[in-house]
Amino acid sequence: MKLLRNSEVLKGILFLAAVSAAAVIYCFYTNIGSVIFISALCLAFIVIHTFITWKRYRRISSLASDIDSILHGNDHIMRSSYDEGELAVLECEIYKMIVCLREQTLDIKASGNVLGDIAWNCEAIGNIVKNCTEHTPAGGTISITAEENPLFSEICICDNGSGIAEDDLPHIFERFYKGGNSDESSFGIGLNLARMIITNQNGTVKAENRQSGGAKFIIRFYKEII
């Protein structure tokens, strides 16, 4: 059984088995009449624990399989079969792998909290990161920093790529707008969708060019002050 090849899983099952054996031995010396009941109960605990662990590892395997499928060009996965947290993991891992395949570095430094819809926020941030990867050369760096203060939570996404043309800056969040350096496969809706998601959660997003070169996207989610 492949599941038992995992050392952590095997340790967990062996620990439960050891505790169960100790409980049965204790009952044998103190209340022999309950040995059968305790044995059956302990066996049930082990079986339930193994089954839950097996389901969890099948879910992880399914996530890994879908990540691999998307990276190989098959994006027809059943997103409805995942909950919000799993979708966030799925999209996060996909973008990490895309960055690795392009020989780019993804640097993340985050603290604090952001209140909002985790799945939609991952969609918004993922679209911005995708834009950065497309305009950053091999060997480049994409950095994400996040921090929280009493007024808002701020996420900054920066790259050291070609930056944004001055003529494009006022329009890059418009639907179907494609800048001069846009990828041929781009439809011009990713950044527009990102802005819609963020603004619908009492947030703002703006883009600018860094003095050292590259683009910078600043996202702020404002807190409701009572």
C-alpha cells in the first residue's frame, strides 16, 4: 500500500497501534470483561484514522495531478470539485511552477492579515503575477510583500522586467486593453478582472514604474472603521 510508504503516516498508525495495545493490556489486568469491547474500539479508531489519512492523501494527489495537467496545457479541470482553500493552493502552486520554469525568482515577504474572499483574491493576485512573469526576462525576480496597519492591508507586487510604457499606464486595467509589449495570447482581461475583484472588497489597485526598473502593483484593502 503506497500510503504506508510515507514515514509520517506509518509513524501515526504505529503510534495508534501501540496506544491501543497498551489499552488492551491494561484492561486485561484490570477488567478482563471489557477486553473485547476495548479491542474493537481501538481497531475502529485505527481504521477510521487510516481511512481519513488515505482520503487526505488522495486529495493532495489530485491537486498535484491537476497542477501537472495545467502546466502541460490542459486547463479543463473541474474547479467546482475544490473548496476555496484548495483552489488557493492549486493556483499558488501553478504560479510558483511557472516562475520556476521561466528561471525566475519569486521572493515573498508577508505579515499581517487580509480579510476577504481567499479564492477570488488569489485569482486577482495570480493575474497580476502572471502579468509580471510575462514581462520579466529569464533570471529576473518577482517580489511580493504584504503588511498590515490599522487602516489597510497592503500587498505590493514588483518585477525587474521591462516596466510599463507611459502610454499604457492609464489604460492597463481597462477591459480588453493590450499594451504594446503584451503577450500574443493575452486577451486583455486579467488585470481588469483583478481590479474588479479588489475594488468589490473595499480595495484599490494601482500600477507604476519603479525607479530601478520594472513594474510595481500596489494593492490596498481598507478596513471598515466603526
